[in-house]
Amino acid sequence: MPNIKQQERRVRSAARQRVENVRWRSTARTLFKRLEQAVADGEEGRIGDEHRELVRWLDRASARGAIHPHKASRKKAQAARLLSDRTG
């Protein structure tokens, strides 16, 4: 445990930030799974909506630092590949 008052505050704020980052990462994984399920079901309208939502979420998560920008880019590429594989 920290002995310095400012470090005690930093520990508390870091714990809050960690929980927030987990929420962003968890939601991104959930959205990717929903997109995979929509592709498996072959629901055209839902596929577009899920893909748009996933890309939007990944961009926001990387902009705020919850995930690395390269990881967001990689996940968006995987999603695009998932969409192109079903048509090709």
C-alpha cells in the first residue's frame, strides 16, 4: 500500500480506469461475436448493423486508449475479412 496521499489517490483512480477499460474491451469482444453470429445466420440487414457498430466501438475504444490502435485496426480487418469471406 502507498504511504503517500497522492499515490493513494492514484491507486483509486487507476482501479476506476481499469474497470472502465475492461468494459470497453469486453464490449468489443461481444460485438465481434454478434457479428460472427449474424454472418453465420446469414442475416444481411443485421450483418451491416453489427459491423458498423463494431467499427464504431473499436474506433472509440482506441481513441480513448482502452485498446491499442493497432489492435483496433487488426480487429476491423478481421471483421472486414469475415464479411468478404461470406460473399466470396
